[in-house]
Amino acid sequence: MPTEQNNRLTEQASGVYIIAATPFGDDGEVDLYSVDSLTDFYLEQGVTGFTILGMMGEAPKLSEAETTQVMARIMKRVAGRVPVVVGVSHPSNRHVERLSKEAMDLGAAGVMLAPVPNLKTDEQVYGYYAGALDTLGPGIPVCLQDFPQATGVHMSVPVVHRLVDDFEQVVMLKHEDFPGMRKLSQIRQASDAGEHRRVSILVGNGGLFLPQEMLRGADGAMTGFAYPEMLVRVCALFDQGRPEAAEDLFNVYLPLLRHEFQYGIGLALRKETLRRRGAIRSAFVRRPGPRLDRTDLDELTRLTARQEAALAKFEAR
Amino acid sequence: MPTEQNNRLTEQASGVYIIAATPFGDDGEVDLYSVDSLTDFYLEQGVTGFTILGMMGEAPKLSEAETTQVMARIMKRVAGRVPVVVGVSHPSNRHVERLSKEAMDLGAAGVMLAPVPNLKTDEQVYGYYAGALDTLGPGIPVCLQDFPQATGVHMSVPVVHRLVDDFEQVVMLKHEDFPGMRKLSQIRQASDAGEHRRVSILVGNGGLFLPQEMLRGADGAMTGFAYPEMLVRVCALFDQGRPEAAEDLFNVYLPLLRHEFQYGIGLALRKETLRRRGAIRSAFVRRPGPRLDRTDLDELTRLTARQEAALAKFEAR
Amino acid sequence: MPTEQNNRLTEQASGVYIIAATPFGDDGEVDLYSVDSLTDFYLEQGVTGFTILGMMGEAPKLSEAETTQVMARIMKRVAGRVPVVVGVSHPSNRHVERLSKEAMDLGAAGVMLAPVPNLKTDEQVYGYYAGALDTLGPGIPVCLQDFPQATGVHMSVPVVHRLVDDFEQVVMLKHEDFPGMRKLSQIRQASDAGEHRRVSILVGNGGLFLPQEMLRGADGAMTGFAYPEMLVRVCALFDQGRPEAAEDLFNVYLPLLRHEFQYGIGLALRKETLRRRGAIRSAFVRRPGPRLDRTDLDELTRLTARQEAALAKFEAR
Amino acid sequence: MPTEQNNRLTEQASGVYIIAATPFGDDGEVDLYSVDSLTDFYLEQGVTGFTILGMMGEAPKLSEAETTQVMARIMKRVAGRVPVVVGVSHPSNRHVERLSKEAMDLGAAGVMLAPVPNLKTDEQVYGYYAGALDTLGPGIPVCLQDFPQATGVHMSVPVVHRLVDDFEQVVMLKHEDFPGMRKLSQIRQASDAGEHRRVSILVGNGGLFLPQEMLRGADGAMTGFAYPEMLVRVCALFDQGRPEAAEDLFNVYLPLLRHEFQYGIGLALRKETLRRRGAIRSAFVRRPGPRLDRTDLDELTRLTARQEAALAKFEAR
């Protein structure tokens, strides 16, 4: 069994870090039974790592006690089998620090940090991260979360390079800008050319452009698509040097993946799919939050049936 | 040959209204030769109508003389075979009026109008449209363009209903909110229930959710995907009551469609694809505007080759 | 001495509800000594009420324990002499409910609630508040916070009216839209005409338009200008039917008030002024947050000296 | 009489460049009679220069012919007595170029250029300006307009420096970020230290912080406050080394200036004030645009009367 040390997040990280949903009961309480079953589900699908308490994990809606509870529960269930990255984004650097230390003490591999809103220029974005990273210190591996659709903050290639150059603990970029594939290429080309340290790049946006991003040099995916087994297989095929086979498989799932990609309602669709797959007991999203109506549910049913049929046909080639 | 009157935009409009690109030479000048060839290309693919001088047609980058020139040229080439809708969005109502009248005089079927930026509440959005529609008068058929990703303005279902109730010339909604499928369902359900006049709903966003939107009651697509023949066939299959066949075909094109869906660079990809298909002579986008680099071009080549292979396989079933 | 019941927030509320800063030491810890001295300072300046744990109180940067600590400390120090409104805005309705109940149990007069971000249409804004108000129930008096510059959410006059009509516990509007004076007039005219229940309207934006807003029917101010005695005197003069005298006094402070009005850095200027006035021991703002440089400090010194001279001259008329 | 050459915009520019309103009749047509009278009014108030066809000049609402007409008319009336800067911001660089050349041919001193929307990072902002400046060439003096409240684009200090270093034709910055005084200080300190070429900095935002900005190193104002004589006198007093006297005078006008500072409705208030002062015949703002109601008009009357009284008292000291 790997020790905690083995699980520290490094620049070599690759594969699928699943963005874990946080399961609630229909009464809105954290459902620990489902936390366990969902953890097992992800592990069974072969994910390389976990990312917990991110935006899609409804982290801002958890109380501090719930945050600790969920974090500890998942960490215990994972039991060091794969690395766990913990989302620690918060308006206060003190809280970022407190939560990061708690996460590392519980066995996290590293933390993921998105910028606070209202940062505008390159200097402001760099300044925010520099302040937070100084507070955290070099001992905690950090994944930069570049997700302007949610944060409103745009992280330029020079800012990423400067942070990578100045802070050794920055080991990963969660690339989720949209559209943002050129940014990915530029960062990877610069590290390939030896101009900057190479960090791991995992891609988000539900994986909507995963094959293109892998070809541009991504190391894997960090997203929460409700069929993680596809992400795992696609990344494995890329590892085996079989991009065409990878993309063929990816395209079988693309219609449903695109459906789940819808901002807002996407989380409700994802949880409902996980529920239908038996991974969690309730698809409840904390209020205020998206709710599916009859049309949404029937639409999902139809799309899922189509996907199952397509997959069966694909496997039977 | 249909008369102009036959081509007036009505609530019964359906099918594919192609968002026409505006072709330039590599020197940035309007390329009238390509305007003609692109018009022919669209007609050959079987589009039901044209929408010209929209945002993806780079309308804000045309001079007034160029606007007139392009409009007249397309109208002449189309020669009444299909209806032409003209984008007339502008900061000044006077200009909206002037351009609309010019368009109708040249034989347009109607006009498409997006709101000015910085409208926030339902009252403000309604107020803007009411002012513009009063200026235009009841004689000019209007398509409301609901595209918050570009305008920053959010149009609620009650605002759409109120505009439909108060202004008979509102005959179409271009539905391009994202995500926005519930809005589409609500508007269609209200018209099906006889609560509000039924207007045509054509969907945008490159057609990313076209099958789902057709099932929710859309009448077709108004978008500019560089393979309009797919949109045409999909809509026809829906008309024939064959949604599964329609979606099977759609999914063959989905990878490339998703690729073109990327905001900003999507226009450059679309023009490059049209160029490669022989529809226009240059993929030039006016400055400032997106430009493709070597990686982008190779990526497009690979995706196009994959699509051709997938299509061949699909047709050979 | 007024009982707690007497202090429940009602539609009759008027005067100055000071937006209380949250004092920290230079080490970033909550400074309880300064919490007390600041509370005393505000009471000595004659404020009518307190609003604590708002955005300018850096509430999102407090831990849950700190939130309770600060709330309890101020409530104890105020000891029922004036009503205390507690900011309870949060991404989760469960947290809004928990914090509101805690506040009311500790003796709060009511709570203030801003909408979560990303609400766009009238329906969405109404829907958010309706959900939260249903959760809170009719027993907790609520102040709606309309502050689009910070939340990005725009609350229309019809939405305010509908909330006032549907939820009796809505007793106050914090009017902070900018520009937004017409909104204030419309709401007040509608209540004067008996079309909707009259609620208290207190104005924010540092008081930048206080005299104009009082003339349009505001009941007072809810803001945190570091010279609350001016706000108190101005409101009193309006109460006495002396608008010209009120505005003459207001204008003496306007240069500094305008200076403090600057978003972001305004909080640092306000805390520094409170420190210089002896109300708190440190002007520390939690990170990330604005910091004053030498130029800022000197500029504040100069403006303060000018204000003192102007005030002396004004009083000596 | 100065030749055109003498009027070329340079880094030495200072004083008050008035943002000129564009007068319309009540029917919405350009009112050339009022264009002349307004030009005379500004000249009589002693402005140092003009800035025409900016956002507050409703430039985006003019037709191309009207643009030429207004530009030629003002230029002719000014007759080289003071420099005229022409706003040339536009979605297309071709149009920027065409309009700039037309302006220079008509005798403009230089042009003012704001960035197109949707530029996010430092690279994007620099890239936009570099492209446009390359198109214009070194022969046309340019004022960079930094007005993020209107454009949504944030220009960092390093971007300004880089543009100043790379393009000799950049001779002026219109500083209108809010809050943005630190930016002004940083740019001026860098030029004082000889690190970058010194360009003229004129401030906007209606002049709300003019005295503070002059003390931080601004060279004057570029704004459209309806009492330009105050701006002229304040700048002159600063030139004479009398900052306290300057600010005393400024503060007399501050209540009305703050009132006009309101975004949106501010333009209507400004035009109404100019109308009342006899500078133009109608306060009409083209649709869609702000309109004053009875309350707004009465409020303006009261504030104006108070200002006149305060000014009389001030002058009589």
C-alpha cells in the first residue's frame, strides 16, 4: 500500500483525477453512505486520483464541519490507493491556509486553488497567487485552477509561467479556460523547449475537448463526467499511442458528455446520472441550485439509452 | 418563382436559416466573387433561408457602403428562391430603422434584432425592444435574437411572451441562450396551450443541441455550421418523424460541430472549412479577429478527415 | 431600556444603520478590544442601528467561530440600546437559515440578505429570494440588499414589489444600486399611492447621494462612512424638515465621502480613518485585500485636514 | 493663428480637453446650429482642447455621414485655435484607420482609441493596441483611452509602459479607471524616474477626483462636466502652484459634478445643463438612451440653484 509520501502531487501526475460530487440526501444532509459508495464507484472505474470539494462538489455550500467530515471520509475510504487533491479556494487566505493544512494532515496529495473574483490584470492575478502561495509555503503541492467561466478571472500564459518559475510547489494546472486550447499548447511548448519547468496539465470542461487537448500535450483530465470509465480508457489509449482509437471511443460518449457540459443544470444531470448508475442514493443539489423537470429527466433517459446502444455497437465491432 | 410577398418571414418559418459568413480577400476587402460562390454553396446544400449580416457575418466591421453592397449582392443572387433575414442590430434605433427599411426594399423577408448591451431587468429588455419595434412599425417582420453570451443581455420567458403579445411583427425567436433548453420548452408549451401566439423558434449555438431542441419543439436551426447539409438533413428527418435517424446523423458531425462551437476562434475555423470546401476563396477574418496557427490548422485537418471517414462509414451502413 | 421585542426591525425603521467594520489586529486575528471600542464609537456618534457582518465587514473572510464571536460580542456591547441587523448572505440557503436563527437568538433585530451571483432575469431574482424567504419563515424580519455593483444581480422595481407583496417579513430595502435614484422614487411613489406595502428604504453607496435620496423618500442611510456623526445629523435635519441645512452640512463632508466611495480601496481608507479617530487599533484588512501605500496615506491626511478646517469654518458661521 | 502642425497632440499636452457633447434636435437630427454654439461655449469657457466623437458624444449612434459632418463642422468652428482630438474607437481596425485619416486631414491634433471589448489578459490588450497602432502608423498622435467601466477592458501599468515604449505616436493617456489613482501615480513615477517616456495624462470620470489626480501628477482633465470653466480654473490654479485654492473652488462644484457622474443618466443631465446654460437648443439623447423625468428635472434645478448660491458666496469671500 502506498504511503502518503508516494501520493504527493507532482509534476508527473497524469490520467484521470475525478472531480467528485458531494452526495446529499433528499433532506439536504450530507449522505455519508453515498460518499462511500461514490468513492468506491470512482475507484472501480479506475480513476487515477480524486479532486474533492471543488465547485462541482458544492464546496461553498458545506459548513466547516461538513467540509472536514466529507474530506476525512473520502480520504479514509480511498486509503491511500490514489492521490486526493482538495479544493481550497476561499475569499480569505487564512482560510485557504487552514483548510490546506487540514487537508494535508488528513493525507491529501495537494490542494487546488482558484483565484478570488475581480482580479483583472496579469499583475493582479499573479499578486493574488503569490500572496496565497507564500502563505501556504513550499511544502504543499498546488494545482492552479484556471476556470474563467466560473471565476471571471483570466490567467494568461505569462502569469502561469511566472508562477511556475517562482513557486516550486506549483505542480499542476487545471486547464479549464474555454476556448483555451492554444493556451495549453503554448504552455506545453514552452516546457518542452526547456524555457519553463514542466508541470502537469489536466483538462476540465467536462472533457469536451479531451482528445484534442491530449494531442496538444495535456497529461489527462480533471473533470467529473458521470462515466469516468470512458475518461480512463481514453487516457490509457493515448498513453498507448493510440489516439485514433481513443477518439473513436470518446465520440461514442460525446453526445451525453456535451449534454452534461451545460453550465448550471449540468451538475443536476451529473448527479442524476450517478444516481441512476447506483453510485449515490439521491441526486439532490443544495438550494439554491438547479432542479430537473420531467422534460429534463426524460431527455436524459433517452440520451442515456442511445449511448448504451451506441456503446454496445461500438464494442461489438 | 416565388414573389417577394411569399418570402415574408412568418410564424410558420422552419428548417435551416444559414448564418452566412461574409467573405473577404486576404487584403481584407469584401470579395464579391466569394459572396456569390458562398451563396450558391448554401443554396446547393438546401438551406431553407439565409440570415445575413449577423455577428458571425462580421457585420459590425463593415462600412455602410459595404453593408449595402453585401446585402444587395446576396439578395440578387438568391433571387427570391429562399427568404433572407437581415441582421440590423445597432446602438441607435435610427440606424436599425434605416437599415431595416433598406433591407426590406431590397427584398428581405424580415430582420433580426439583438438587444443593445447593458440592459439588466425584464423592464429594460422589454423597454428596449418596445422602443425599437415601435420605430420599425408593424410592417417589418422581426426575429428576436436571444444570445446572452454575446450581448450580455438575458431575455426571460415573460419578456418574450410580452413582446409576442404586444407586437404582431415579432414572428420568430432565435434561441441561442446557453444553457437555455428549458426556456425553449416553456415558450413552446405556452404557445401549444394557446396562452400566447405561436412564433417560429430557430436555434443557434452552432446547433450543439439541435436534436434535443427539435424534440422540445424548435422549428429548425439558424446557425452557420460549415456543413449546412447536415443541418438540412437532420431537420428533414425530424419533419419526417424520424428523430432517431436524425440524431444518428447529427452525431456523426458532432465532433467537428463541437470544435467549431468555440467562441472567437470558431469563426476562423468556420471560414477555413468553407474555404477548404471551395465555397470561398479566403478564410480572412477582419482585424482585430481570431487567426489560426499551424496547430489549429493541422487539428482541423485531422478532425475533418475523421469526419469524412465516419460519414462514409455511416452512409455505408 | 428597550426590550429585544422593541428592537425587531420593522417597516418604520429610519435613521442611520451603520455598516460596522470588523476590526482585526495587525496579525489578522479578530481584535475583540477594538470590536468593543468601535461599537462604543458608533453608539457615541448616535447611530440608530447597526448592520454587522456585511460585505464591508469582511464577513466572507470570517470563520464560522469568528462570525459567532463577533456577532455575540457586538450584540452584548450594544445591549439592546439600538437594533442590530445581521448580514446573512451565503451560497447555501441552509447556511442563511442557520446564521439567521443564530443571529435572532442572540438578539438581532433582523437579517440582511443579498442575492447569490449569476441570477439574471426577474424570475430568477424573485425565485432566489422566494426560496430563501420560505426557508427563513415569516418570523425573521428581512432587509433586501440591492447592491448590483458587488453581486452582479439587478433587482427590478417589479421584483421588489412582488417580494414585498408576497412576504410580510420583508420590511426593508437597502438601496445601493448605482445609479438608482429613479428606482427609489418609483418604489416610494408606489407605496405612497397605496399600491404596495410601505417598507423602510435605507441608502448605501457610502451615502454619496444621501440628500437627493432623502428628498426622494428614503428613510435614512445604511452605510459605513467613517464619520457617522454627519450621517446622523443630516438625517436628523431632514426629520426636522430642514433639507437645505442638511445638505449644507453634508457637502462639508462630501470630498472625503467621495474619496472613501472608491470601491476596493475604500474599505482600507475607512478602516484607516477609524483607526486615526481612535475607534479601532489597527486598520488591517484581511488578505487578499487592499493596502494603502505612502501616497494614499498622505492623501488621506491632507483630505482629512481640509475637512476639519472646512467643518470648523462651517460650524463658526 | 496657429498652424495645424502647432496643434499636433504631444506628450506636453495639459489643461482641459473638453469631451464635447453632440447636439441633436428634438427630432433626433444633428443640430448644426447647436454644434456651433456649443463649440463657441466651450471656447469661451477657456478650454485647452476638444475631444469629439467619444462615447459621451454618442459617436456610435452617428451615421458615417453625420460623423464626417460633425467633425468638419467643429474643426471649422474651432479654426485651429485649440487642438481637437477625435474619438476613433471601432470594432474594425480598417474603420479606425479610415476615420483617423479623415480626422487628421480635417485638421485634428490626434485621435483617441479605446480597446474593443472582450480583451482579457495583458497580452490581449497589448496585442489589440499594437495591431491598431501598426495600422495607423507613427504619423498619427494617439491618446489611449483607459475606461474599463465602459469597455470592460482593464489596462495594466505594464501594458501602458510597453505601448509607450514601443509606439512613439502614443503621446497621451486618458485615465478613467475607477478607482485608478494608484495607476496614475505609478505611471507618473516611472516617467519621473526616467524609466519610460513621459506622456500626457488627462483624467476623466467627470473629474470626480481631479484635485487628487493633479497632485498625483496628472496634466489636466479630459471630461465633459457641464461647467468647463471650473475645470479650467482648477487646472490653472494647479499650474500656479495653488492646490488648496484649486480644491476649494473644485469643492464648490463637487455636489453637481458628483450628480452628473452617474453612469447613463449622467449624459442626459449634462445635456440638460448645457441646454439651460444656452449652449445647445435641445437636450435630446438618441434612442435608446436615458431620459429625465419630472423628478430628475426638479432635482437638477435645485442642485443648480444651490451651486449658484454656493459659488456666489465663494466668490464673495
